[in-house]
Amino acid sequence: MIEHPSPLLFWPLAVITVAGALGVLLLRNVLHAALALMVAFLGVAGLYLGLCAPFLAAVQVMVYVGAVCVLLAFAVMLTEHSEERAGPALNRMAPAALVVAGAALLLFSSLLLRSPWSEGPSGFAFDIETLGRALVGEWVLPFELLSLVLLSAALGGICLVRKEGKKT
């Protein structure tokens, strides 16, 4: 098991993640932005793998890439959308957003530089078997209720995009 993630693994994955996030912000086509979101989520999953968290990486891929982004892509493709509007990519709030983002960057940078960092708790043992036993044991009711909430959200999304008068 790797104790510390390699910079050779971290930096390419960080660049992929940031590039995907920038694609979400800058692409005008919604479907292309959803694909860029998938790239960002896959980069985060790779970062989880680099941190020796394979379960989080698998959940990231299954839930976010597999469910959220695919659902978003289907919703975009199923809805009737007119031709994309021609207009400026930036709106009148862009300067204010830039100021707020710069202030947040300065604040987080100063907090990051002043924070004492430690190696983390020693003796922390977590395995997937323990999580699995907890999900089908003590936490089975909330786990199943969450699945019903997600199912109802998916059905609601399908009902919203279904055209009137068409039987499916």
C-alpha cells in the first residue's frame, strides 16, 4: 500500500480534473459541458485512487459518472431545446464573480498556508467489508430509503421530459 501519493500521479490527475471543471464553465453546449463534468469526476476518482481510497473511487465513478452525468446527458438529449443562443459567453455579473472568486482564493490560500498539517490519525483501519456489513445491518433502513428517493427523482425527471400525448 502506498503511504503518500506520488506527485507523478497527482499532477496529471489534478490537471485533468481542473481542465474538466473549466470545460464545464466555459463550454456553451450543455451536452459538451456534461461530458467535461464526467472528465472532472473521473479525475477526482483517480485522485481518490492515489490516496489509497479505492472504495471512494468506485463510488465516485458509479454514482457521479455513472448516474449523475449519464442522467444529465439523457435529460439534455431528451428535452427539446432550441438552437443555442448567440451572445456573449460572459454576462454583466462576470466582474463581480471574478472579484468574489479572487477573494475566496486569497482567503483559502492564507488558511492553507497557516494551517498546521499532520499525518492524520494513526491506527485508522477501514475496510470495505466493515462498510458493507454496516450498510446491510445497522444502516439498512436509511440506505433503502435513499434508494427510493433516488428512484422517485429519476421517475420525476422522466415524467418532466415526456412529451404530452405520447404514450411510452
